[in-house]
Amino acid sequence: MSHVTQSDLSRRDRAIMDARRSSELEGSQSTEATRQDQDEYVRGAIDLPQLGQRVRARYGLV
């Protein structure tokens, strides 16, 4: 993966927090496994396509 800047990390964190809040407002909550994947994305360990792939695979949507 290419270098992830502090600005990128801040944007990722905001996007994940917004997604989590949106789910909670709809009465749902992501699983612990999905939250761990989201945290890896925020830290820059994986990119957005990898995050999506993991979540889709978890629910058999590949």
C-alpha cells in the first residue's frame, strides 16, 4: 500500500465514525469483526477496496 498521510488517516477516521453513527441511528450496529476491519482501514493497514472485500466476504456477498 502507498504511504498514508495524517490527513488521509483523519479523513478515514471521520468516514468510519460517520458510517457507524449512521448505522446506529438506523438501529443497527456493525459486528466486532467489521469494526476491527474498519479500525485497520483507519490505521492505514488496509485500503477501502480491501475493507469492502472483507465485509462482503464475511456476509457471503462475493
